[in-house]
Amino acid sequence: MSQPDLAAEAVVKRFGDHVAVDSISFAVERGSFFSILGPSGCGKTTLLRMIAGFLAPDGGDIVIGGKSMRGVAPNRRPVNMVFQQLALFPMMSVGENVEFGLARRGIGRAERRNKAGGMLERVGLAGAAGKRVDELSGGQRQRVAIARSLVLEPTLLLLDEPLGALDLKLREHMKIELKQLQAEFGTTFVYITHDQSEALVLSDRVGVMNRGRFEQLGTPQDLYYRPATAFVAGFVGDSNRVAGRAAGIDADTVLVETGDGWSVHARRHGPVAVGDPVEAFIRPEAATIGRQPDQLPQDQPAHEGLVESLLFDGAKSAVLLRETRSRREFRVALPQTGQFADLRPGERILFSFDPTRAACFATASGEHA
Amino acid sequence: MREPDAPAQARTSPRLALLMTPAFAWLGLLIVLPHVELAVLSFRAQVGPRHYVPSLLQYRTFFDQPEYWRTFLRTAWMSVVATFATLCLALPIAWVIAKIARGRASAWLLLACLIPFWISETVRTLGWMILLRQSGVLPALLVDLGITAHPVELLYRDSTIMVGLVYNSMLFMIVPLISSLESLDNSLIEAAYDLGAGGLTVLRKIVIPHAAPGITAGCIIVFMLTLGDYITPTLLGGKDSGWFTEQIYTQFITRFNWAQGAAFGFLLLGLSTAIVVLGLKITGQRFGDVMGRR
């Protein structure tokens, strides 16, 4: 790993008695896309504002480009930020917005205009310099906000949920555009979001944050396939959550009994002892359904349920079942072949999943996600 | 059953007219009518007992007598200075109330600005006289502190008039400023800092352009109040304060020369209109935008 562009060293921030950021350490490699993913109120915005310099940490240090940022004001940091509501200056034209930072560095008018024009062209807004900000569409404003920051060639670009204000279709589009922009410019991006899909699609590495701490730091694949904690398993991607007690442990496989007549097998993650309250997380796409036992993989324990409803969503279609004995809900992804498109609510169906792809965690006291 | 369209319309018009009557009555009786009367008065000269002819004499007198137009220009200039001073003092106060103080604190601060205005202008100005007159609080304090040997008269100076004018105008500047600063998104300020701006640049490039309608509205109100003020310049500046409203008063009340007083009144109206229009031109704003937006 080359020298990190951003390193947080045991950063702490308290608001009164509340610890918003609780001794967080991480490093972001040069030129990578790093996301901080967490529910609202987890402290991610506080962390970002400390990196930008709008808040001072109560403990620890933030190092950007090898230099400690202790006591460095936001206007002196090699960091720029794309704000949640973009914060484009409405009293200035698009060109003046992009030139703003350059003018602050004392760059002459002609060069400023040149650079701003070039940057607008690179984000696909050639010739928009003379327009007013409110003449642009949501996606175009987004690009102006990014251009305004990138024209300063910062070591680090911070993005505070910049897609939050866009409608769904545009958000999907801008997601791809952001990733392409980052690849093209090679600037290190630090991205804050509560949307796990954004974090998974965009990032090289993701820190999953909860209650002021990182639950897990890893690649999107790590988070999805090898969640470190129950919180990550529940927060990243869709999961069926089966809570119960560990009735038996065989090597790494835990037998989870729900207490209302159902039991499932799941792979142990972290310490689990017999008798512990546990939770098993099973992804809808890790499960299979079948009308006959021979339609299920033979090495997996079979379960039985009644079809509750069909959730048609194109490629993401699923069926919602109720396990026969416990009456618990369970969601299974439908195969792309359209094989089970004729399922009817109330129909009896068999389902199974690979226990090694189901994650079992001991339930921490007071853990809610 | 009623027919929906035509009768409804017919019912609305008289009701609307009724609603508008007080406004029109107010405008007509208190503003238009007296001004028409004054205009007629100002354009005539008395040539004999109860004998008047149309004439520009009143206006010519104004330009022929240096004392009149000097007072006129002095009033205009001091009002401009007072307006600017009020703006400079009110902006930080409005900033604190709108942006720094939170919740209750900001309400209390605004109340603190408002409370002096529960008292009449005359009483407030008399308060200043108690503080500043030769036998008053401040000159005595200066002697006690050894700064002056004898109590100095702090009244009857131009700077004293200025203090009184700024003090009396403060609230009318602070209120429009607060409302225009409150609508300024804090993230714009942060974004400007983030892009490398310092405090002064943020003020010049972000805060003032955003607050421009509020600043202009406040300046227009304060300028007009100051220009037309009578009590403050007279009480704090003394008999020879050299305020133009005093000249008008003298013409109407002391000399009983209503024609001259009316002409002066119109000149003052023309002056305030001209300066307001000039101010809007310089700052590139429109009157409707300034007064319509809060």
C-alpha cells in the first residue's frame, strides 16, 4: 500500500455526554474510493466534518497527505467537500462557482476562466459557464459541485451524501457517473452514505459505522459475504433474520432453534456457545425453493412454508414465505428463468439454503439494528 | 341552488371593494389630499392681502438663500452617513441573532433590541440628554476618571446628533437584516471556507450578496426615518442643529409662511426619492424586489 492520503488515528468527538465518534482509526489509500456507511446518527457526518476541518477532534489526529491537520483551518486544508445540498452559490454563475476557489488562490482571471472551462468540459458541461445555477438540472448541479472542488486538485474529495436529494432514476445514473469521474481523475474520494447500495457499487473499501465506531472495514465483497458483526450482516444487503438460541454446535455450524418449533443451521461467526441467544442471517439469493424435494440441493436441510406473496421486481423478484410451524417470514429470491412465476399465495412450498452461506452471530445485549 | 360562476363574481367585487376601503381612504385622505393641497400652496405667491398668484417664488427663494440649501445638503449627507453607520453596527448584531445565537437566546437578543422602542422617541432622546449634558452622567464620569478637568458639554454637536440618529434607527435596520440572514444557508458559508475563502471574502462574496435585499430595505427605511426626523436633531443638536425638517417647522409654525414650508416639504420629498433611486441603481436592485422579499 502506498502512502495513505488520509489517515485517522484514534479520532474521538464528544458532544456533552454523547460520544459521536469513538476512537476511530483507518487509512485511505491514494486514488481509492472509500465510503463510510452507516445509519443516520451513527457519527459519520461528524467524522466527515472533522476531516474537512469544520469540527476539531477531542482526541486523536487526522493526517492528510502525510501532514497532521491539528489546528489547520478548513480553508487551509488540501481537502474539498461536496455538500449534501451541494451548496452552489446562487448569487454566482456556474463559471464563477467553479472559479471561486481558484480566485481565492490568487490565480489570474484569464487562467481561471481557462481552467474552469476545461473542468466543466471534463464533467460534460462545456459551455455552461455563463448559466445561472438555477437553470441547471439536479444532475448537472451535482457535476458543477464536483467540478468546483476538483478544479482545485485536492488531495482528498469529501462527499456528504450528495445523491440524497436526487430522485431514484437520477441517483442510479449519478452513481455510475461518480464512479467513472473518480476513475478518470484518480482523486481520492471519501464518501458518506446511509445507502448500502451506493457504498457497495462505488467503493474500493467501505467502513461500516455504527454508534461512533467502525463495525467492519473492508471491500464491498468482504462486507457482503463475510460480515464481521450482526450489525453489518443486517445493514449491508437484504437478509432474512432468524433469532433464536444455539441448541447445538458442530464444528462451525450452529443449530439455531427459534423456540416456536423451527430450527435452522448457520455458520458460526465469532464466539458462540451452546445456549447463547443468537441470530442467523440468510440472504434471499442464498436460498432455493422447490415444489418437490428433488428440486432442492440434496445436501441442504429442507424447510417448508406457505407462499405469502410474490414480490415482482424484475431481476430482483422474490417470494415472501411463512415457515409452516413458526409462522415466521422468509424471503427467497426467484430464479431468473421465471420458473416459479406461477406461484400462488397460500401454496405449500419447500425451501432450503446452504448453511455455510448463513451467518450466525451471538446476540449482543442491547443490540438493535 | 346558486349558479356557480357569475353570481359568485358579482358577490366578490363589492366585498373586495369594502375590504379595500380603509386602505384607499387612508391613502386618499392622509397622503394624496394633503400633498395636493401642499403642492398647490407651494406654487403660489402672495401679492396682496388674500391675493395669490401662481409662482415659482418659493422654490427660487430656496436656491437664493445659501442657508436653506446648505441645511438641505447637510441633512442629506448626515442622513447618508447615519444610515451607513447604522448598517455597520446592525450587521454584526443581526449576524449574532440570526446565525450564532440559538433558539431562546436569539429571541431574547431580539427582544433586547426591541424593548427601547416601547418608549417614545422623545423620552429615549431625553435619556441621551441626561447622559450627555454638561451636568450629566458621562461628563461627570470623565472628570472622575481624570480624563477632563471640567465637565464638558457633550450635547449640541454633530456627533451627538449622529449617535441619537443611529440609536433610534437601529431596530429598523436589524429586523430586515435578520430575516435576510436567516435565509442564508449555512452550508454556503462552509462551502466558501472549504474552497479557501477567508472571513472577509465570505462576507463580501456570499453574505452581502445574499443579504442585499435586506440591506437595501433597511437602508431605505433608516434613511427616510433619519431624513424626516425632527425630535432627535432638535433635542440633541439644539436650536441651531441645522436639520432641514426644522426649517420646514419654522416656516409653517414660526413664520406662518405655509407656501414656503410646502415648497421645502416637496424639496425634501424629491431629495429622499432621488437618493433612494440612486441607491437602488448603484446596487443594481429593484424597489419591488427589495420590499417584497423578506
